[in-house]
Amino acid sequence: MKKSRKLFHLAAAGFLVLSLAGTAGAARLHDIKHILVIYQENRSFDHYYGHFPGANGIDDAPLSHVIQKDVNGVPYAALTIVQAAASRQGQADHLFPATVPNGPWDISLFATPDLTTRDVIHRFYHSFHQIDGGLNDEYATFSDGGGMCMGHYDANDFPEGQLAKEFTLCDNYFQGVFGGSIANYIYFVSGQEASYPGAPASLLSVDSNNPATLNDNILSPDFFVVNNIASFVFSFGPGAPQLPAQDLDNIGNELSAKGVSWKSYTEGLTAAETDPTSAAAQASDGSPFLWFNGYGPGQPGFAHIQDLSQFQSDITNGTLPAVMWIKNDDMHDEHPFSSSVEAGQERVLEQVNAVRNSKYWKDTLILITPDEFGGWWDHVSPPRIGDGHTKPNQADRFGPGPRTPFVIVGPFAWNHFVAHEQFEPGSLLKLIQSRYHLKTLSPRNAAANNLARALKLDDDDCDQYLDLDRR
């Protein structure tokens, strides 16, 4: 008898949770001709979808994961919202109260999503301590924004939320590494952590259970990259450190070796090449491949990194590659302070619609996720070694980190579904690897649950090509 995959249907009336039967006769994995990954910035799952019907959200959170405590385990009477320095303030910051009740609070009661908010700290060791062994009760303690990090939107009717309701929302997807963007960029395309052996001692972190004495620096004490550092290709400013080119294998190398076409579309790339001091260049976040050897200007891999304007040209000209990543600039990537939620999500919807209104829609899979949580509270504990349910090699000392949104869009996605399977960036890599018969890149990549589990695919085809571990 055909066993079912564990997916969950959101019925139109009441979002009922149902188990699905087998899907014989549905699409096959190799019917997917194009995979588009749009990766935005800095939002946790509860920050957007804490009230999404059928998802594990704020209403499901145990009180022990909601009430914030100090380092001595004492609950706060209320949470203070700490204003950012003037250079990091958002347009909405003056609208927020000085204090909020201890727990999650609704940002939209005070500010609309077309306004930016302050950024809150989301560094590696801060993130680790915020999670507090899985209780997630020290977010406010280890945040430079205090209670700001407990703010959330009801994003169900935002552009990405509408896509999540129409297609599939994954409510158990976690970022690859604790902390911020660069370590997660690198993990996103390699399933591995970058390192800088022999780096100056001034770049090394000193961990502490006290936020006042915690030195959350660029590198771990054993020289792994845990926080932001510029690529060897560009600089964050005069005298700022740059990471030597990484020789880690990555998914781009594997696709190229197999002869599979791929591109990393990066907004502002042309501006960065022509005038690195321009506003457009400064707003460009770059491609994650720019941290790898072989992908700098003049190197063979750089041809795969193209300006975002080429994405629409490739659709129009019928030259869309098989695998794509899109990185929008700071003003359209949903990153607090620089981008409003509205500006970022409208950009994503434009990109989805560009495919939807083209000949490519019928055989394209679109995946939308932020690179990391941005310091915003989420109530679900990330998978941990020894937690009783995480399988061997699915976690290590670097991650997975906090839970983030992940939306699956297109004809290979279930309609009106929430998938509860545990996923991480290694799961996305594994889907690409399964589709194009590529090797895995690391033990965690190999151990990750394949994202194909959440797709509307023929069961027999899945049994042939994927490690679905049917239940």
C-alpha cells in the first residue's frame, strides 16, 4: 500500500489539517526545468507568520518560550524598546511606545509596513544565547533593541503571505548558521562554514553568558567565520577586514561540472563594477558566490554572477538558466532599517509574476526565504544535538539557527498547504542535487531532509530519486 508523505492541507474552510494520500500520476522531479531561489533578509517565522492558519505560530507557543527573562532567569515586568543610534534608526521608530508587555507585540498597531524599523542585533553568539538551550526566553536580554525584537507583523495578507496561502508555507525551516548574513550566505550555497586560519587575534570572539562582556566578533576562537566580513572581491570600508577566497566546494561548482546552466542575479552588480562609490553599488549585497575562490572578477565563475536586470532579459529572450538565485538590494530585500517590508515583498511579487506571466511558469519551482532571522524572536527551538529528535549530522555547534519563513510557489507546490517537515538550507541544496544528480557537499547537507518532501511529486518517482523516508 502506498504510504503518505507528511504534508498538511489547509482546506478553504477553516484550514483543516489532513494527511495526504500517495500522489501517483503527479509531476516527476525531472519535470522541474527551472529552480528560482529568491533570498531576502532578516525575518523570523513568528515575526511574519505567527498567526498563519494551520502553522505552528505564536498561539501554539508555550509560555516558557514567550516570557523573556534576564540572565538570572527572572522574568521582566515589561520590556523596554531601545532606540537605535541615529544612523540605524528606521522611519517608524518614533511611533513605538517606550515599553511593551513582556511577550510578542504587534508592530502594525503603531506603524504600517511601508515604514522601516530599526535593525536589531543578530550576531552569532548573541543568537545562541537568545535561544537559551531551546527556551528562546533571552531574546530581549541579548538584543540591543530590548523588547523591539519581540515585535511582529501579521503578514498573511502581505504579498509573500498571499503566495504562502495560495501555495505552500514551510513552518519548520531553519537558517543554516546562528547569527547574521555572511556565514549564512556561505552556508546557503555550500552547506559548510567558512574559515580564516591565522587571522589577526583582534577578529576573534570571546563568548560570555553576560551580554555586557560578550565579544561577538567576526571569527570564532578557532577561526571559523561566525559574523559579517567582506569578500575578497569588495570591502565594507577603509581598513575593514576581508575574507580570503574560500576553497570550499559549492553548488555552483557542482552545477558547472555537470553542465547545468545557472546564474546568481545580483541587484547593483553593474553599478558596483562601474562606480563602487555610487549609492546603487553601496546598496548591493552581492552574491554569496563572491566569497568563493574562482568567482572574483576575471575568474571563470564570475560569468555566472550577473546584474539583476539580466533576469528579465533572460525571461524575454528565452535564455533563463536551470538554477537561479536572486539577491535584491538593501532597499528591496526586507532588511530592517534599509528596506520596508512592503518594498521588499512587492519586489518579490514582481519577480514571481515575471515568471508566472511567461512560458517558464509551467516548469519552474520558486522558493522564497530570508537568509536569516534578523534578531527577531521565534518560539521554536532550532534542532540541537541530543534534543531527542534531531538525527545524526542534522545539527552541529554552528546551527541550524532560528526558524525563518520559507514559501514554495508554482505548479510543483501544493495549493493551500503548510508543510511541517524539518528543513534547512541543506534541504534546498539536496533538492537541487537530487534533480541534477550531484553529490552532497557536507555531512549536514547529506543528513538534511530533502525539500522534495514538500513538493507535489509522483510517489514512485520520489522513491526512485529521493531519500524520502516514508512514514
